[in-house]
Amino acid sequence: MLVITAPTSAIGRLLVDDLLDRGEHLRLVARDASRLAPEVRERVELVVGSHGDTDVIDRACAGAEAVFWLAPADPAAPDAEAAYTGFTRPACAAFARHGVGRVVGISALGRGTPMAEHAGPVTASLAMDDLIAASGVAYRAVVCPSFMHNLLHQAGAIRDQGVFSMMTDPDLKSPLVATRDIAVTAARLLADDSWQGAGEVACLGPEDLSPREMAGILSEVLGTRIDYRQVPGAAFKDRLTGFGTSEAMAQAMADMFDAKNRGLDNAEPRTAESTTPTTFRQWCEEVLKPAVRA
């Protein structure tokens, strides 16, 4: 039996569908089970609550062969350590208590680089990986660059203003990955009981693109000019705190993008195994374009 945390997340939904198609027995941990499709609820076990809660994750891990672990985004967290290692600590105790064999988690690129030492959520994600591995389970961190999916948050600005914005240097080529490809990788690892020890599996998408190149592709897909605007770190922080993000988490996010601008996501060598199939153009055609036009 496989335990899936965050099953209503962008990755989790796709992962659940993939594993059900494979005939796997799933137990889902969800705060709000109503967000799951009815046809999914009929085919799985459910544990209702937060997977950061000691009692909830303890019940979820009883009898589990493997667990998919995703620490949810928490903009209001007091700091990045609390959002990642603090949130994950009860689960590590449950993994050990119930003898869970394998855990697959979603994490970040950058291990071993100087940029990762001060990169907000990336630094905290890597510490989370170490914490899980220290629990004694076999662990694979699926390490990723920025998600294509994040552009969906700017669908309105793309439609109404013809612009998208980030902190990223406009000419910095870096990898981007589609959540569907992350889910496929996680499903493969969860269904495979042959691996042991701790390690990382990178998902880098098929190509490195700069924001200027992304804008060109968006313009072609949408049939109208789309421009990229780089946002300074201070303005980026102000925008996040304006949306309710805590001061510490807003600073952590700014630190992360500063580290990415210094090459954090470019240190991982691209290999045949780390190159995932979904191109940015394909994702724009199939996902972003319908969202912009909705």
C-alpha cells in the first residue's frame, strides 16, 4: 500500500491518477477530501487531516510500503525551516515507527553548491531531505528547477497586460519542468521496490530557456505579443507580503531567486535520465493557453 500526501496538489493529482492506472492500492492524506474527484474517492483509502500533524501521519503510515512526501507551500510560515523540516519532523518519526520501506519526496536542485547555503526554500528543502534520509528509510528526492506550472498564477496578467514577471535575469537560460513529468518520475519510483539507500533523481525538462525566450514562445502560442518584466528583489518581496506572505518567507523566496540568478539550477548536469519530455511550448499549448483564454 502506497501513501500519498498532498493528493490535491498540482503534482499529487497527476500522481494519484498514474498510480491508480497502474493498479496500485493507495491511501491518500488530504485536508479536504471534497477536493478529490468522486471517482478517485471511490478507489482509495482516505485519512483526513494535515500530513504535518503527528496523529494524522501516524495513522496514514500504518502498514505502508512507501510514502510520497510533499511539504505544502505555506506562505504564512514563520520561516522556511518551519515550513519544511518542522513540518516534516512528525512524519520522520512515523516512518521509523511503522517501518516504512521507501519514501519519495519532492525537493530542489543545488545540493553541494555554494548558492544552496542561502537559498530560502531550497536550503530548507535540502535539509528536509537529510532529515528524511536520517530516519532510516530508503529515500529518493525528486529534485527540480522552477515549475512551468507557476506561470498559471500570472494567466490574468498575460491575458490582460501582455506581460509576465519574475526576479529571474531576462537572459539567464535555465531548466524548467512540467508537473506531469515530475509525477511520472515519482510514480515510477514509488512502484519500484528494488532501490535502496538515499539519493536524488533530477527532472530538468527537455531544454534550458531564458525568460526572453519564454516570452517569444508565449507570443507565438497565444498569437499576441507577450513581454517579460524582471522584478527587483525588494519589489518582489513587497508583492509577496502584500498577498499575506510572512516577512521571513518573502525574504526566503527572494533569496531563492537570487541564488537561481547565480546559477543554482544550472549546476546539475543534464543527462538522458534527467531530461524529461514536456517542452515549454507543448505545455503552453496544452495548459497555459486554455487557462489564459478561460
